[in-house]
Amino acid sequence: MSSSKNDMKQQLGRMVAELVEVSSADAVIIGITRQRNRTTETIAVPFGNMHACRGVAEFIYAQLCEGFEEEDEDGDADDNAPDKEEKE
């Protein structure tokens, strides 16, 4: 892929268009991150019905992020600790 952000977005857009055509998807979101000059760059390319894209994004967020707790200082996630009380 080209190093230019706009070129990358165009290439991702073409990939998504092909995926939509092949799979008959209503919505596709491709998100990537990459390291450039010691910073993280994030690119998201939504394609299709924006209401459907929002639904996909909310679903992905729920699957990946809900209930996730920050890692503590030693790098272990504490969300499954046996002595932790569940909140209702």
C-alpha cells in the first residue's frame, strides 16, 4: 500500500466495494491502525448504508469493549479475578 493516507483510503474503499459486491453486504467497516513517526494513525472506512454502518460499529464495540477493564500496572486484566464482586 502507498504511504499516503488518501491513497490508502482510496485503496481500502476499492477493497470494501469489492467485498460488498461479492457478499451482498449492506454495510462494511474496515478499520486499521499503523505506527508512523512514533504516533498511531487510525483509519476507518465505512461503506454502505450509514444506519447499517452505525449498527455494525455498535455491535463491534459491544463485542470488543463492553465490560473491558483497563489493565493494571503489571499488565494483567482484572475483569475475571475470582475475588471481584459483580455489580448489579
